[in-house]
Amino acid sequence: MTRFVVFALLLLFNIQCAFHPKDKVSLNPKEKLIAAIKNIVDDPLLDNANIGIYNVALKIATFSTFSLQAINSILAPKIARSYASDDKVLFQRVIRFGARINFFSTLVIVLGIILGQKWILQFFGDDFVNGTPVLIILCIGQVISSMSGSVGVILQMTGKQGVYQNIMLVALILNLVLNFSLTPVYGNFGAAVATVVSIAAWNLIGAIYLKRNMNIVSYYDFK
């Protein structure tokens, strides 16, 4: 228990540093949270074999986030400029374009991973094929997450770093609760579910906040 208390305090410190005024454009907060989640499900919740399978599946699934990083690096300054100039039409157009590109690029990558899952996992060893259910649930989580759009970038570019930090902390707490509840019973599959639910939660909360409080539609609405 002490391990997790210390870890939570360290993560809180790191999140606050990530949103320091001198570094307002942190384009990869999701990767930080995913890395933190990976550490949470390590010892003592999983044995060594399951830790290896889970870590490999997680790394493969998060490969789909590379497109989001590239898109965010391009769109972030455009979002900031259009918001600062109060050009609401351009602002929403950039966000909609980013959400559409992010969703479809993630979908294509995830479909490729799922179709080639056996070959990809066997590359790491025959035992890793047992991680197929974990890989699939993590990939599904990436698709769900991509539908929310660039929530983190939008919140940061509109001066809502504090709100985003709080959302990430809520997601962390949710992940801790789910990991302690699911991982001892369902192993690495439970850890995968905890990861997906917590990351989907912070994306959903962020999207809802943007819509209700700022009338910004960050998610892909299939229109």
C-alpha cells in the first residue's frame, strides 16, 4: 500500500510540472498517464509472466497514438491562434478536422493491429499470443479515446490547464480503484479494462466539459 501512496504523490508532482506555466503546451499527457498506469499494474498485482504480456500488449496498442501526437503538434498552434483571435468559425473547423483525422487514422492502425495480432504477438514469443484478449481490449479503448478528439490540447490552448490536470487526477484515482478491484481477480485482462475505462473517462469528462462550459465540440460526430 505504501508503494502506491508514494507513487500517487510522485505522479501528482509530475502532472503539476507538466502543466507548469513555462511549459503550457504539453502535447502528450495521455502517454504520461498510460505510463503511470503501466507502473500501477506492475508488482504486486501481476506475476512476472502476466506483467510481460500486459506490457507488450500495451506498447502495441499505444502505437496508434503516434498519429494523435503528430496531429496535435500541427493543430495546437492553429487552435491557439484561432482562439486568441476569437475566430470561432476557424477554431471549430480546425477542431473538427483534427477529430476526424485522428479517429480515422487511429481506426486504420487499430484494424491493422487486430488483423495481424497473432503475427505481431508471436514476434515477441509464442507465450505472448495469450495476450490477444488484452491487446484487443486496449485497441478498442484507443478507438473510443480517439473519438473524443484532441481534448488535452484544446483545454491547454484555451487556458484550462488546471481543469485538465484535475481531470487526469480523477482518472488516476479511478484507475487505482479499478486496478485493485479487477486485476487480482482477472489478471492482465482486468488491468487492461482498468486502463481503458480510466483513459476513456478522462477523455469523456474533458469532452463534456468543453461542450457544456465552453460550447466547444471536440469529439468526432460522424457528420
